[in-house]
Amino acid sequence: MTARPDSGGPAPDAIARVLAKAALDAVEAVGGYAGGVYLRSGTEGLLRMAVLTGLPAHLVRPWWRMHANRPYPVSDAYLLGRSVHLPDAEAVIRRYPQLTAAMPFPFSLLCEPVTAGPERFGVLLALRAATPGAPVGPADADRMRGAADRLGRELAGLTAAGTPVRWDHDPVPAVPPARSDGTREAVDRLDRAVLSVDRLGRIGLVNTAAEELFGLSEEQVLGQPLWGVLPWLGDPAHEERFRAVFLSGEPVRFPVRRGGEPPGEWLSVDLFPGPDGVTLTFGAAGAPSPPAPRPSGEPQGRAAELYRPVALAIALTEAVTARQVSAVVTEELLPAFGGRQLAIYLLDGHQLHLAWEAGFPKGFLDRFDGVALDVRLPGVETLTSGRPLFFESMEHLAAAYPGIPLDSDVGARAFLPLIASGRPVGSCILGFDAPRGFSPQERTVLTALAGLIAQALRRARRYDSEAALARGLQSALLPHRLPVNAHVVTVGRYLPGTKDMEVGGDWYDVIEVQAGLLALVIGDVQGHGVAAAATMGQLRSAVRAFALSGNSPQEVMSGTNRLLIDLDPGQFASCCYVLLDPVSGRATAVRAGHPQPLLRHPGGGAEVLDLPGGVVLGVDARAVYPVTGLWLAPGSVLALYTDGLVETPGTDIDLGVERLRAALAGAPPGPLPGTADLLISEAGSAADRPDDIALLLASRTDGTGREEPERAVRTRPGVRR
């Protein structure tokens, strides 16, 4: 049992066997036809589908990964630790409209959290035929709960035996025991080609008529995936039909043209689902009527591919900023419907302002930027009326709005209102290069997707406003300049996170305290946004107040800890405080759950210091913070930093610390600002940096304000280096 090469290597067989049995037992216990297990992964907050039974895996690929904080049944079952039972489509629509957009089929879904005491492993699920109006009965609920409890105990046993219970691979199939599909003689009496596949899409029977029609033998293809034997059935235009028959249990009929060069004859395909698989029959069919005109490159089988915008609905849940939402719409909505142009206008007061455009001639849309709501334009009227407007050709658009500027004489346009919870957000324009019709089903789907886009944009605008406030607050609270000292040069750097444009609670400070000493401070408040920035400001002020009052490093840290507990912001923070005598280089340091500082020696080389520390601030009012003595030789560089500089999701933080140590050791001689820029350069260029970064460097000089040239290491006996 192996995973694909890019999915983390071989799947753990011991875990897979346990999960497969649990999934098969649960599906059988509740009379279902499919099921599986999601398991926690090595990535915090990410669940991965580990085992799947009753469905071909490629049909549910968009759901192989599930973030625990997303609005889906599996996520809620895991995060909230409770059952999620959805007996029919109405329950799904009411509680999880995004799931309905992705899987518009009648089915019943039962999800159970898999736990053992406080330990959360994942979610066990089963799918079965919908039971409209009838909730899941207590007997079936008990069966699912019992199966999940048994699985939890088995996974706890594996954990106790030293087997890590997490999943970082593609899903593996759970194969039920073989059952009879009927006799070969019975189907051989039919003159229509017949194939039978199991719930995983593997061929189990081929009658003589099918062997003759497709030029194959049953012995050659038994156990092979259907779409590998007849690849033309794997066209994306037909994928939705197979998904519907596997999930809904309703028969499906559609025409298909055999592949090859030149393409073969047209066939009529019937799909008949059952508890153990699907039977396919093939017969002759005439060519279907020509489709309505469509632009080149638009996917065939447009009505059948309406499933594809599910990728938009899923991706919108991941988008945080307005720019990310607009990019998702460009990347997902346009290809799904064969569009070439997109424009998004957002309402600000009584005017619509252009927020995003793609595919239109440069500058063409500028004339509509800031248009008032009383102007007669389709992008305005779709919002004010709340009705989508579809124009199958540019001639139709020009006739409806005489004199309107057009960017092309050929094409089609759709104007969609962006309205969230009854509140106008803006309008969305989709452009097509050639005339095309809009079926009733397409109009319905586009209108529904416009509502999802509006909700995402409304959420994103709130986030953008909060992020701007947090950035302004943090910028105001961070030091604008650091003290100038004849014996010590200090340099600070701060970078906000790029992922979701998060502003966090990282800070640094340099404080001139009594007797000419310098306090070097760095800290990191847990969380992001305005709350983290505000707490950061309170802590920075507290540290300064305690330091300027002449307190020792231990008293500064203990006092700040008690203050944070008294403030009770619901957050904790890490901190490192170093009190330095610039003249002698002697220093004392305390650490509260913060990464270890680095020290570069004057003669070259750098080390990770080993400072004993206490717990993070804001947790234990009686916490003790031990003090460690240090000595900084002239020319040495002390580096204080936050975890954003060394932490990469899925990677051991110690590897990041080692990379930073090596970079500091290898930094060429020169001004300290250049060293700081070098240390953050790799993180600064990262397009997906999940956390913010603070860095504070301090270097002893020769007493003239200039940094000491590199020279031999000087040490003092008995002082921790």
C-alpha cells in the first residue's frame, strides 16, 4: 500500500488497516454505500482523507484536504467534538450551503469525531441514501458513535505503542468483501454492451457484446479502473454524471462519443447504481444536436460541468483579503464558464469603484470608475435592482443600452449583483469573446455564486479595514528610532506576515535605563490583528515602565507577566529581555518562552545561546524567570528574533534556527544594518509567510560609535557564552 511520490512516501499500513476496517464497519452498520476517515495531519489544523470506501477517489479529489476551521460537516465534527448528522438535502442546504454548491445531489451524511479522552484523531463518516423529512434515528446514531469510539481506542493504542497517528498521504481505498454481481450467462444474453464496476470504479464484469464493441477481453480488464480502460469516459464533461450516480443513487443517461482519431461513433450510456457498484450499458445513438455558439477553448458539456465552480466556492472560503477574493474569481470562475474578461466594482457610499479587472483593454474601464448609482448602466442597474443581466451578444447589450461604450463588437456579457445578506456590496462583470447563450441552469449557478462572492468580499473588506487599523496601530507602537550609544550599535527590523496580510504582535525595543545601561527587548504576542497589536502595545509600555523604574531583569519579566494576567486579554506572549552594560559588555538576560538568542563572535562563528527560561507571559502568576550572565566582546553581535524568522509550517523549528545561525556566522563584515537586511532577506522575499517577524541586533563597538573590526575571540572564565 503506497502513496504517490509527492504525498510523503509510503502510507502507514498499520494505521490504514485500522481505518479501513472502521470505515467498512460504519458503512455497513448504517446501511450506507460510501464512507471514510479523515485524520489529523502534520500540518496544524489540516485534516486529510486517509481512507475512502464506496467512491472512486478522483471524484472527490477537492475534498482530500479539509481545514478544521472551514464551514463543512467534517470540520465541525472535528473542531467541536460532536456528531454532525445530515439526513437529506434540505438539512445540508440549511446548515452547509457551500457543501450544497459543491455536491448538489440527494444524500445523507453522518460524521462522528474520533477521539480518545482529550485526544482528537479525526472524523469517521458514512454516506447513505437521503431520508427526506426523517432525521437520523437513535439506533443509527449509536452505531456510528460506537464505531467511532472503537476506532478512537484502537488509534490510542497505536499511539501508546509508539506509532504516530497522523496522515500526510493521499487516501487509500478500503475494499469491501467481494460479492456476486450475477452470472456472466445472464448478461451475455443481452445484445447491449454491459460493464459492471464496483464502488471504487474497478471493472468486475464485461459481457460478450461489450468485448466485441470495445475490442477487449474480460480477463484483460478485470480489476482495472473504468476510466483507464475507456479513457474517453474520463472527460471532465462526463465526470459530473458519474459523481451524481455514485452519490445520489439515481440512474443517469447521456450521449458520449468514443475517443480516437478520428473520433468514433456516438453511444448512449446508461448508468444504474446499486449498493455494491454501478452497471453501465452502451447502445447506438445518433449525434446530439449542435450546441449553441461558444468561444473557442470553452469546455464541452457545459451544463454537465456546472460542478466545476465548486472550486470557486471552496477557494472563496480560503480567501481573506479583497484582492485574494478577486484573484480566486479570476482563476476559478472564468475558466469554469469559458469567460475571458472580469471586472469587480465595489460600492463605496453612493458610487461604484473599480476594485479588480482582468482581460479588458487597458484603461477601458477607467471611465466607469466612481460611477453614481443613478446612472443607467448595466453594472449599476444589476446592483440597484438585484437582478442579474445576461446579454448573449454585444448587439443585444448595445440595443438595451444605446450609446454605451463597448470594448469589442463581438462577445457576450453577464452582469451579476453582489449582495450579501440583503446588503449591496458591488457588481461583477463577466465577459466572453464570442456570442453565447446562458441556460437557465447556468444563470441560476452564476447568480448563486455571485452571492458567495459578495459574502466573501464583505468579509474581506472587514478584514482589510481591521488589518489597516492593526498595521497603523503597530506602526505607531513600534519604536521609530533606537537610542544612539557610543559603545553599542542597535538595529531593528519588522516584517508583517504575507499570508492573509496578517499583522501580529511581534515587537522589539531598546531602552536607556539607569546607570547608562541598555535594555534590549523582543517579544511576540500570540495571535494576529488589532487585539494582538493592542496587547503588544500594552506589554511594550509595561516593560519600559518596569525597566525605567530600576527593576532587575527578573523583576521586569515577573511584573510584566502579572500585569498581562491582570489585563486578561485572552492572549499570552513570549519575551526575551537583556540588560547590557555598553562599556564592559556584561549583560544579564531573562527569557519567557522565547526562542534562544544567537551570538556571533568577533573572530567568526556563531552559536545558539542556552538561556534557561520560564513559561510564556500571561499563564502563571507565580512563574519564576531565572537570570543568566553573558559577556559581549567588542565586535560581537547579539541577535534577538521572533519565531516567524525561523519557523516554517511542517518543518522542525530547530532547522530554522540553525539556518539563521549559519547566516549570521557567514554574514560578511560591514555595517550592522546590512547584516540585519541579510538575515531577513530570505523571509522578506517569501510570497507565503504565515507569521510576522521581528529582529533586533546589538553589536559592541570600539567606543567611538564605530563597529569593531573582526578580531580574536575574548572570553571570561565562568561566564555563560
